[in-house]
Amino acid sequence: MPTTVAAPAPLAPQSDPDPGWLARLGDAVLTTDSRQRRTLGLLLLAALVSATVMLLLGYAALIGATEARHVGWLAALFGGFMVGFYTTIRSGLNRRFRDPTLALPQVISAQTLIAAGYAMTGPVHGASVIMLALVMVFGMFSLRPAALRVASLYTVAVMGVVMYLCARHQPALYPARLELFNFTLTAIVMIAISQLSGQLMNMRTRVKTQKIALEQALTHIKEMAARDELTGLPNRRRMMTLLQEHATRHGRGGPRFHVCIIDLDHFKSINDTYGHAAGDAVLRAFATQAQQILRNTDMIGRWGGEEFLLLLPETPPGDPALGVARLREALAAMPASPALPDLRVRFSAGFARYEDGEPIDQAIERADRALYAAKSAGRNRSVVL
Ligand code: GH3
Ligand code: MG
Ligand code: MG
């Protein structure tokens, strides 16, 4: 069967331009692996937000709203977590885990840090509830709903314990009624975020399904746009593209090729005698035969009506016209279609050799003239120009 697609000729190798020091630094910090980069990128974003909050706590210590040593402990705990996660991911150790993004351990660590902060920040502890919600928002982008529920449950549990202990041991700073209020608020926010996460997941799944369906439809449309419906052969547009590609490739040192136009002889009389549907069946049978008999390197497409265009690369040894001669012989010995066992299909063919640098239209025009000459000389023959 003749092929219809050929690989493009390799382009001259190009040396990559220097990516610059910023890109090199980015590669060193975030690695060049795209997945690891995304995981580390998210960690560093979380680190940036947390570091800003630490600065804010520093300010709280400065104005006497909290104790400086408590802020120091929190900063040390935060630094420990960050170093731990960064080295685990940067070294590739994270790949051994079921979820290499380590999203759940990161969220749990962050909530633990915030719970510790809640217990240490005295008068400004109420603000921690906002931070709990922010961490869960981060989690929504990287955790599945089930894991997010685990994180929410953990948050409610750990905050419950911390709030209870604070109310018990420091009732002046953590009045029990206020703690009950904070706890209820935390629980409500966690439940709401868990719910939203489920909806977000559904939305993502829908978008993904739609994307796959669109991609499939696009492939199908492209395939349809390149094929002739009746014969299944590449259509005129596709053949034109292939001819242009081969002309360009020949210009770069690729093989030379011949263009051949085949026109079935007295096809109108088949239609007139047996009907249009019978004519269609003859066109289909011709296409099938041609695909079977031509060389693998030859390409055939429907040019229009009862005309076919062949692209025949010069692949030594062998005359490019031999395949067409074989096709002529085969058709002389076989029915024009299964329904017309006594009818034979004959055709005239015009060949043109593609000349260096000429526009492809010129070669097609020569093939057309050669075809006209074959018709004028009595049909059922080939002429080369
Ligand atoms: P010649 O030997 O000079 O080529 O004569 P011809 O009858 O083959 O050529 P002509 O151009 O006079 O007629 C071509 C016919 O092909 C006319 C047209 O109705 C028919 N045809 C074009 N496309 C189709 C098609 O898709 N199906 C069918 N059944 N007939 C088609
Ligand atoms: Mg014709
Ligand atoms: Mg014809």
C-alpha cells in the first residue's frame, strides 16, 4: 500500500543560546524536571507567604503584642519544616511516596505550625484562624477531596486540643467563651472548604473530559479534512501539501519525484450506462487496486472527479512509471467493480518530472499536458513530459 505521509527532513542542528544566569539559578534551585519544579515552586510560594507572616509576627513582638522568644521558636519550627521538605523534594526522595507532591504532609505541617502559633501569640492569636483557611486553599489545588477531608479533620482536632489547653491554662488571654467561638468558626470553615474541594474536583474532571473529547474531535476533523469521502484516499488539499513538502525537501537535497495524473477513460459512459452509484463503486475499486499495486513509497490521492494524482519519489532502483504500468495490466484483467464483472477500467496517465526549484504548479501543469497528450493519442496509455 502506498504511504501518504513521510517524515520531514531533519533541520540543521542549532546551538542553544545561553539561557542566562537567572534561568541557571532557577534550574539549580528548582531542578529541570517539570514535575519536581512544580512541586518545589508551590513549596517556595508557601514559604514566601509564611516568611511574610513571620515578619508580621516580628512586628507583633516589636509592639509588645506577643513575645519575641515565641516568634523565634515559631520561626525555627517553620525553618525546620521548610529545610526538611525542600531537601526531601530536591533530592528526589519524594518520588518514593505515593503522592510525590507531599501535599498532605505539607498541609498537616503548616496546620501544626499555625496551631503552635495560636498557643504562643497571646492577644493576636485570633488571626491564626485566617491562616488555617489559607493553608486549606493551598491544599485545594493539590489535594484530592479525601485527603483534604483528612487535613480538615486534623485541623479541627488539633485546634480543639490547643484551644482547650489554652483556655484551661491561660484563661486571661484565651477566655473559654471566645475559644468556643473560634473553635466553631474553625470547624465551619473546614467543613465548607472540604465541600468546595469536592465541587472543584468535579469541575476539574469535567474540564478534563471535555478537553479529551475536543482533542479527539479535532483529530477526527483534521483526518476528515485531509481525506476524500468516497474513496478514503488523501484529497486534493492533502496531496497539494504533500507535493509542496516534497518540493521543499528536494530543494534541501531530498529525493527527486514525479507527478502523475491519472484520468479514467470514458468514465461518463459508465455513469450513463450503469448509473451514478455504479460509477462510485468503480472509483472505489480503482482506489483500492491502486493502493495495493503501487510501491510503498508512492502516494496516491483523489484529485477530483475521476482523476487521481500520484506522487512518485525516485527511489533507485526502479522506474517511477513501473507501478502505473503494473496497475494498468492488473485493471485489464479484473472487473471494474464487484457488481460489473465484465467491465474493465482503462485510464490515461500524464507524467512530469519535478525540476529543481520550479513551483509545484508547473510540474502539475506539465503532467496535465502529458495527460491531454495521452488522451489525444487514443487513451489507455501513459505520456511523460
Ligand atoms: P475522458 O476519457 O475524456 O476522460 O472521458 P470521461 O467521460 O472520463 O470524462 P468527462 O470529463 O467527460 O466525464 C467525467 C465524468 O465523471 C463526469 C462526471 O459526472 C463523473 N464523475 C465525477 N465525479 C464523480 C463521482 O464522484 N462519482 C461518479 N459516479 N461520477 C463522477
Ligand atoms: Mg476527467
Ligand atoms: Mg475521464
